[in-house]
Amino acid sequence: MKYLIKARIEVDGIVDKHDVIGALFGQTEGLLGEEYDLRDLQEKGRIGRIQVDLRVYNSRSVGEITIPSNLDRVETAIIAALLEIVDRVGPYNAKVVVTDLIDLREEKIKKVVSRAKEILNKWIKERAPDMKEIINDIERSVRAAEIIEYGPEKLPAGPDVDRAETVIIVEGRADVLNLLRYGYRNVIALEGAGGKVPETIVKLSREKNAIAFLDGDRGGDLILRELLRVADIDYIARAPEGKEVEELTGKEIMKCLKNAVPPKQYIEPSKERGIAVEYQRVPLLPETVTKIIRGLQGTLKAVLLDSNWNIIEEIPVRDLVEKISSAEKGKIHAILFDGVVTQRLVDIAVDKEVKMIIGARIGGITKMPLDTRILSFNDVLK
């Protein structure tokens, strides 16, 4: 069938489906000649079976009539109009109104198009090559091909370590690969040294300009301390707080190296920059304090201490900011808490002249204070 006629029927009484079909056949018979007789058209397969769906509302019958048609557009429209002459079903008044003429072929085409889109989309996702993954794979292959083993310790390094006047010293192989990706071929890693600076690194630092480029975490601090003790480091560069060199973008790497400073400038606080860069050992704390810290782990609680390391108060971490904000200046000497040290907490603590903050871990602090020590549990309990 090519088309579908839909009509609404309303009858002023309760009737059955066969009553409606009988009225359609009876009241249209011979009206437009034998050519448009519904029974004859149905017998010849020019129209399909007439479907009637009825419901009863307040002693009235209301429903929908559907007739499939294999006639052309004009003939189908004539049959549709013919239905509307039906004005009675049995003894009751009736009204038939055509509500829609549907081109079934158009509907089928829509389904075909919709399904074709689904098939193509699935095909593209499952079969089409992922260009980003291809590019990454090529880059990994190139970087892996460029990396070499340098010195008797077979340290991961870029191919230009020997030729370059400056070497960039990083922590591990992944750092070397990331710098190679962005064109830094004069890089070498401390990897595999077991906490000890390799003799190859010590020798290179004395022969060339050496930049120590380390992660922005506690591990980077410890490695830097050892490097400064045994090697001749000319400049120090650090990844942003909490980030590792291996995950930096090309722009971030360039910025870090551009901001590299001599060890003396790194070790001594720079008041002009307003950032404490002093490289100090963790202060020796009373055993009572370390005991409190061990007891705080996993509790989500905070302890406030005075200048004699006596407990002022113990509170939930969620109330810490509010408590400090309302405290008298200079009253709180130290804050110990099972949470993350944030910039907001640091700013409030500095304003209240707090001298030490020790948290479970340190978040992204962009402005370190000059007169307040900030430590993590790991710093104290290591």
C-alpha cells in the first residue's frame, strides 16, 4: 500500500465496529459509480482492510477509521472525501472527518534514512581510524627511538646531551620522553639511582650548565636537596605545585624553564616576589605534636595549639575556617588537621598570625606566606 487514510468518527449512540463499516459501504455505494465503490476496490486489492477503533464516552461512540490505499494521490483523496458523506450509523447521527493522509512510502524512506544514519555512525565509530591515537602512536615511536642510555648507569637521556652546552636534569624516563616530545633533546634523568645522585650527573653538572627541572611535590624537594649537596647546579626549575614534569604541556615546560632561578635565589626567600622559596629542613617538633598528628589521621578533625604547643581546642575540619576567622590575632600558634591545606585557609591563618599549618596534604598554594610554615603529615611523620 502507498497511502493511509485516517478519519475520526463520532456517533450519537453506542454502536459496534461492523456497524460503522456497514455504514461506510452502504452510504457510499454507487455514489461515484462502480469505479469508486469501496467493496469493489477492496476485492480488487486497490484498498486494504478497513480498520475501526471505537471507544464509548457518555453514551456516544468515538473512534478512528484507517484505510490503506494503493490508488494514486488523486484517487486516494477522492476516497477520503467520500468517507465524510457518511452521516448515520444505524439509527444514530454520525460525523466523519478525515484527519490525515499519510504517504507510506515517505514514511518508509524516513525509516531507511534514519537506519542508514545509525549504520554509518556505528561504522565510523568502530571502523574509522582514530587520527589522534595514530598521531600519539607515531609520536611515542619517535620519542622512544630518540631516547638513549647515557653513562655507565645507562640513564635515560636525549640524543644531544653530549653536544649541548646545557643539560636539563629531570627525575625519570617519562620526564625525558615528555621533554623530547616538545623538542628538548639535551635532557637526562636520575632514574634508577636509588635515591643517590649518579656519578654521571655529578660529572655533567661540573662540565656543563645544569638545570634541575623537578616535580612540584615533596619528592622533588628531597631530590633537589641531594642534588644541591653533591652536584654543581646552575639553575632550578620546578613544575607547578602538585604537578609532575611528565604531564606538563609544551607551554608549561617553556614557562617553567624560563622562570628557572639560581640556587641562591631559590634558597633565600624573595620578599619582592612575596613568595617564600626558602629551602629548609622540617622543624623539630615536640613528640606530643607528632603524636597528635598520628591520632588525627582519618578522623576529619582539627586541633588548635598555642605557642607552648598546648591544645586550645579540637573541632571538626568543616568548622575550621569559621573558627580561625573569629579567633583573636596571635592566639593560635599552630593548626593541625586531617584535610587539605588550601589557599583560602592559608590567607585566613596568616591574617590571624598563625605560625604553622600542618595538614594531611597540601593543595595548590599559589602564594606561599613568608612567616607561616606549611607542612604535610608526610613531612612530619616521614
